[in-house]
Amino acid sequence: MQVVNFVMALRPILVVLVGILAFKQSAKRVAPVALVWTLALGFTFFNVSGASFKETVNVFDALVWKGLKEGLKIVWMVFGAFVILNLLRETGAIEDVKATIARISDDRRVQAVIIGMMLPIFLEGAAGAGAPAAIAAPFLAALGFEPVTAIAMALLGDATPCSWGGAGLTTINGGAALVDAGVSTVALNSAMVGRFHMFGVLIIPFLLVFMAFGRKGFKGVVPYLAFAGITTCGVMFALSNFVGAEVTSMGTGLISMLLSVVYVKTVKVQTPEEFRNHFSAQARKYSPFQALSPYAYILVLLPLVRYGFPAVVKNGFAVMCTFGYIVWVDVVIMLCGILGAATLKVGAKQYAAVCKKTILHVTPVLVTMSSLLIVSYIMQSSHTGMMNLIASDTAAVVGRLYPAAAVAIGAGGSFITGTGLGSNIMFADMHMQAAQALGMNPITVFAGQNAGASLGNLICPNNTVEACATVGEIGRENQVMKRTLPAFAVLAILYMALAMLYTCVLFPNFGA
């Protein structure tokens, strides 16, 4: 019966995966089906609390409204990011953006690493909340990358820094159970998860190039990819182990971008003609600053607001989170779009037309995102206990392989919830208790959970839909997931091996 329960609890996830990947349906069609199926399970098979029909209706009614509200917040950010892309397209600033980036390096593979990995790492620390992929995906599309490829690259680039998303919140709040129990500290949690992700960023430049260009893409660029991987790895290790969770992601992204710029300006990258980013030779319409102004404002204002507002306003961070953490990100991105429009000398009438066009594209996203969010809330709820059942049954079966299982559980948690923080909060206490019962180090086990939760964002349907929407490619989620799943598998296997190595061999007494 327990096996039946486990399989039934997995059904909503399977409906989404099979619908998108096997039947090649768009998320906007699959998500409502998954929602209906999950609701049916909640009313029948998984009423673990023994609630009456009326009580169940009340519980699910609250979750439905929560899903609609949170979905609207996400769509707001998608709208802001897509407005910026459409603004660049409508004004012709796209060509000037390409020309400006090409002055740093006209090698599309170098551009893929800087914009596809380093920029998301910076943005994750500066804001989080889905902003990295929402900004990087349209930026890559603006540089001429095929939209599906651009989306997959942006998601891959954001696979590691989620452990320090929003100035370290994922590790700080997500590991609170260990800190409160006195078995760890924030610094220890950050240090250990950094020892996972340092190997992730070491290979992601190679995965990005392979994803975008195939095996032929490595011609002449391997030295740069090695440099980008090694320097990002070193910076991430140093900041996570010796500085702190609050600055690890933003600092790693910023320093890595600067080091890459220095490298390509001092070391000639061998660029075959097929990998050059060609741009129009016509006279510039805008200056480099004007063309890149929406993104420049984002790079400045996101960290300025995130770090500055709490510093000058009493209980500033709590104020920022009054309407939900993502809302302040939405507001900043919208403001940057308006400032960018002013800098590009776009009139109110033209800006309104761009906004109207964008609304028509993103409206269907609300149904999709809300449906997926409601599914995740129902699976997480104590009323159904579905997510806890999946995690606990997995943990009970694996025994001494538990550290590797923690990585998988973490990834599964963020696949469902759409956030690494949500996954960490859900399972941190369970991992701590299981590790202590097995005589293992809870710090390394939780680090595996934390690292896996970050990776799960790479294949999370919510994030995939969100990134597709920012590029105007709703309905192509199956193509994106086919690109991201192999990269996820490579990283997940690596992290599982590291979890076993760290817990059982290298760091069994870490933090003691």
C-alpha cells in the first residue's frame, strides 16, 4: 500500500513531465490538467488530515487564491522583462546592443558564458525571485541566440547561485532549522554548499557552449572556458567560505564578469567565422549607454534597493516583503523599463503601444503559472502530505546512500515549489534528524539538499514557463526541457557523488 501511496503522490509530477516531454504539449495545456488531477487526489486519496468535505474545500480555496496571487506577481515580472526586450526591438536598439557587446568580444561563445552564466549569478544575489533567467534569456535572444537556446542557457546559468539567492536568503533562512538546533551556523552552511557549486560552475561554461553550438563549438575556445570555469570556481569558493552567504552570488558574478573582460581584452580568443556575432554596420542610432540602459539600470538598481533600503529604513527588509519578496523586484524591473524608455527617447504613446503588445503575450502565462503554483501548494500542504510522503519514503529506502538522496530530494522540492528556499525550509529538519540517526554529519547532508534545491530550478516547470514568457516563446517548454534535462542529469550525478564523498570521506567531522 505504501508503494501505491508513493506512486500516487508522484502522479502530479508525472502528469507535467509526461505531458510536456512525451506528448509535446505546451505547459498552458498541461498545467490545468495537472491541477484538476491534483485536486481530485486531494479530495479523495490524500485527505490525510481526515478533514470533512467542507473543510477540504476551504483549505483548497485558500490555496487556489494564493496560487492566483503569487502567479500574478510572477507575471508582473515577466511583463517588465518582456517590455524591455520589445522596447529594444521596436526602437532598433537591438543592433546597437549587439555592437556594444561585440566590442568586448564578438565571439558568441564568450558572450554565452558572460551573459548566460555570470550575469545570472550576479542577478541571483542581487534579487533572486526568478529575475536572473527573466533578464538573461531576453538579453541572449537580443544578441541573436535562438530563443529556445537562450532560455535553456539562462536557466543553466542560474542553476548554481540559487543557494545564495536574494542576498543569501536561501541558505540563511533555508538552513535555519540547523542553526536553531545548534548543529551548524550560517557560515558553515554557506561554506559547505560552496564546495558543491564550485565544481558546478567549473563545468557549466562547457555545458553552455555544448548546449548552444554542439561539439564543434569548442574549437579555439577551450582555454577561455577553462579560465572562466576556474576563476568563477575560485571566487565562489573564497566568498562562500571566507566572506559570507550575503555576498557570495552577487560578488562571484561581478568579479567573474570583470575577469572575463580582462581575459578577452588581453588574450586573443580563436574565433572561427561561424561563431562571430555579426551586427549591422550601419551608423549607430544610439550610444552604447543608451542601447544598454534598461539593463544597466537593472544592474545598478537591483542591488542598490536590495542592500540600500534595509540599511536606511528601519525594518526595511520586512517592509520590502510586505506584499511578497518578488514584488520589490517587479517594481524595480518596471522602473528600469520606464527609465530605459526615457533614455532611448521613446514617447509615452510608443511606450504604451509596446506595453499593450506585451500584455497580449503574457496574459496566458497567468493561467499556466497559477495552475502550477496551486499544484505545488496542494502537494506541500499538511492536508495532503504528498511532498512529505515522497521525501520520507525516498529517505527510508536509501539507507547509507542518504547524502546522495538528499541532493535528489532537494531537487525534487524545488521542482515542485519553484524555489530553492521553499525546498530547504521543507526538508532541512528531516535531513538533520535522518543524518543524526544514521551517524552522519548534518551539515554536509543539508549542503547536498541545498545544492540539489538550487539545481532543481534548472528543470522546474514554473521557471521554464517564466523564462519562455520573457522571450515570447510560450508553448515551447518541451523543447526547453529537452535541452535542460541532460545538463541537470550531469550536474545532479556530480553533486550526488560529492555528497557521498564529503559526508563519508572528506568532511565527516566538518564544523565539529
